[in-house]
Amino acid sequence: MDQKTRDAIGLLRHRIISPVLMESGRAQMKYFRGLETQAFDVPGTGSKQFKSPTMKGWLHRYRKHGFPGIVPRERSDRGAFRKITPEKRESLLALRRDHLDLSVVKFHERAKKQGLLGDPPICGATLARFLQSENLSTEKNTKSRKRFEMSRFGELWTGDFMHGPQVMDQGSGRRMRKAILLAIIDDHSRLIVGARFGIQETNLPIERVFQDAILQYGIPDRLYVDNGPSFSSSYLAQVCANLGIGLVHSKPYDSPSRGKIERFFRTVRECFLVDLPSNTQITLQDLNERFTLWLREGYHHRHHAGIDSRPLDRYQLSVTQFPRRRASEEQLREYFLSRMERKVKNDSTISINSTIYEVPARLIGLVIEIRHSHESPNELYLYENNERVQRVLPVDVRANGKLYRPHPRDSVIPFHQMKKSEPGSSQ
């Protein structure tokens, strides 16, 4: 098993234990017992279930050793659905998507008749777990949704994107683009710890907004987000794992579970966007300046009905009693770097985004790790064993040409200096 697969397994374990990092021991065991029947897609292994003591052990090692404590040294398990071959798996999934109205029992009978369950066929319970792991089960959650609130600032931050107005993107020839707001709200105080308009739902706004929020307000216990591509990326998972933040994803299409951030977006539309001039073309920079001023002088100082106070007052009262963990600006820059791997070619180069970069010749044939900031994607750094080695620069072929000195081949017998025969020797 390579290091990349081990890190992916470590991120999966962190995702499992994240929701109960700050809970009591009883709540943790109740949560882990509830996951015992759930199958997880383990990188390099396949679908697998875990016992509650195993998950409890991950939590203990994470608290003691951090993220390296839950990265496995080796794995040998092959998964829980070994009887379902890849060909039959695709056929089962296609058949299930065509018959979502059937119960698991009826679907088991139909799949058995078509010979998709192996020989001997898998039982109904195994098929049910398989369908549940693929989110194709017909079971529905009938539990009621209850109103909740965290007891202190920083226990839970919720982030989401909102599509906003059209703005002038000066970086693309003054073309009009849709502005997209990324905002992060604290559950206890309703304070907006980070917010910024951009033009993409990528890792770049996450790096900007989340990093600035942590630098200003401290490290939260948990981050609650949806299942969008940016929030589900390994980049955000790696950042949260390194900072000791529990990353929790809501169920698909479950916007009400993120009601506080959705309510804030409604306030933005009703109290901020309506006051923007409609007959002029506003730039993205101007929009962010207006929005920051509205947050600082308006939203944070207004009475919030949900908490019966101002968000700023509730925040200041909470952090006075319960200070947050902090990280230096240098640490945050390091944690928020994006990572990639490349194999070094025989000419000591690697290719990234159609650009050729030069690395030390001792790394020829090896897979190396490159990190960079989303703010400066062309500023690349070489890492070895999680230590920064040097900056990686594009190849300067002309400079290399000045250093190149070809050496002629030495002939064994020069043709223009044939050795003459000795006297008395036969010709």
C-alpha cells in the first residue's frame, strides 16, 4: 500500500470520528454503535464495516497523536462484498436505478433471477448493506428535526455558497460574471466569521475565507458543510485533519439542516442586495467592499431575534469565558497549501498545467510531492517527508544550453593513424 492510499484511509477515519470529537464518552459510543451496520468505501480495499471499539480506538489515537496516529501502517482486508464482481456490481446498480420503487426483498428476487448475485447468491441482508452503501436503499428517515444551538462560540461553524448578482470581472476583459458568496457562520453567536464574493465555487475561496476566519477568530471544533465538490474535496479534509477540526457533511439535498446559514443568505438578499445600484455595472472588488462594510456596521450590530441579542455581543461574552485555540499565520499558510504528486522524468523535469519545471537530478524516477497556494498557483515548492526543500522553477532551456558541453567519442583505433608494420613482418 502506497502513502497516498494510507493518507486517504486516514482521512476516511477522521471523517468518521469528526462528528463526536468534542462529545462525551457515552455520546461517542452511541454514535459509533450506530455506525456498526454502515458500510464505508475504504480506499484500496472496498466496502467495509467497523466495530465500535475500533472507531473508538481511532478517536483515542487521534487525540493522542493527531492525524498521523490514524494513518494505517498496512492494510490487508479486501472488503465486505467480495462476491459481487465489478461487472455484476455495475449491472446491479443499473438494475436498481431502474427499479427504485421495489423493496429490497423484491429487488433481491429480481436480481437473483437475472443471475447478478453470484453462485451461491448473496443473502438479502448483504444486498441491503450494499445498496445502502451506494445510497440506493428505499429506507427513509422519519425522525423529526429538532431545533438546536451550540453553547459557546466556535463549537460549530457552518459554511455554504450563495449565488449573487452579476458583476464586472475586470480580469476577463470587463465581462459580466455571476458573483458567488462563500460565508461561514458561528452557530452560537450567529457571527459571520468569514465571507467573501468570488466568481467560482472552488478551493480558492475556501482558502481565502476559511484561513482568514481561523486567523481572526481561532480554530473551531467542527465545520458543517454540504456535499458540494469543493467541500467534499480531499483538500478541505486534509486542512481540517491537520488543524484538529471535525469536518461534518450534511445529507444530500438536506438544506434545512443548514438552516442558520440559509437564513443569513435570505437576510443578505433582503437587506443588502436590494440596496445595490441596479443601473450601474459594479465590480467584484466594489461589491466585496460594500458587503464588508454592511457586515461590520450593520449585521453584527443589529438585534438578532434567534438569540435575542446582537451577534457581536454574544461572541465577545463567549470568548471571554471560553477562549479559542489559535494558530500562527505561518502555520496556517502551510496547512492550507494544496498538494499534488508527480513522477520525475529522465531529464529531471515534471509537468504541471502544461508547464515544465526542473527538479534536482537525484529525484529522477521518483514520485515527489509538490505544494502550492491557490492564491499563487505558479509558486511551487518541493517537499520531502513533510519538510519544505526548495522552490521549483520552470526550466530555462537557454541557460541549460550554456552549461551543456558535449564530449566527442574516443575511437579505439583512429583511422588516420594506422600503425605501421614492424620490419621483417609479413604483409
